[in-house]
Amino acid sequence: MTKKIIKTDAEWRAELTPDQYAVTRGAGTERAGTGPWLHEHRDGMFTCVCCGTELFRSETKFESGSGWPSFFAPVSKEAVEGVEDNTHGMQRIEARCATCEAHLGHVFPDGPEPTGLRFCMNGLALNFAPDE
């Protein structure tokens, strides 16, 4: 089981930009096509902007045409947790960082093989570390 990172609202606000805070702590969504990493094609690791947890490898990233970075699988089943989200009149699965519960985006069942899933992530919720 992942050890949870818990911080106060004031601590998160002090560590994140206003836009990162709005997305990750307020379950916001960046405007399609505007976030970082959408066109990132180098080999490397995408991590949680809040806590640094490794979330997705570049090999699982694909061009979904959605306007957000999309992946077909996290680095492990323990890295990302799914939570039922019935907001905005929709039934969706919210993707959260399993370590700090940051809102990352949503998971949809229309991705490529081998998983058939599309982890549609907010670029503002991610950092990227290229392989050396």
C-alpha cells in the first residue's frame, strides 16, 4: 500500500502555481490543447506535480486527439487510483495520484491495446523527467 502524503490547503497553495492548484487540489481541468506535455515525445517519466510519484512512462503515451496528454497504462496499478465521478451530469472515473490524491484527469474505455483505456491527464498535474 502506498504511503499517503497529506498536507494542509495552505501548504499545497504555497507549493503549487495557482493553475496547478486549481487542477490538482480543486479537480479542475485545463483548457484542451493548452497544457504542457501534450506534444512531449522524448523518452522519460511523467510524475505527479504535487508529490513526485512516478505515474506514467513515455512508452504508454499516445496521440488521442483529445487535447490532453493521454496514456494507456500507469507505471503500476498502485500509482493511480480511480474514483467514481458523477459531476457535470456525467458518469466518469476520476484518476488521482494514489500517494497524494491529486486530481490528474479521467479514465475512459476508448484507448488503444493492450489495455483499451485512455488515461486523459491534465498536463498541469504532471512533471516530466527525460531519460538521460
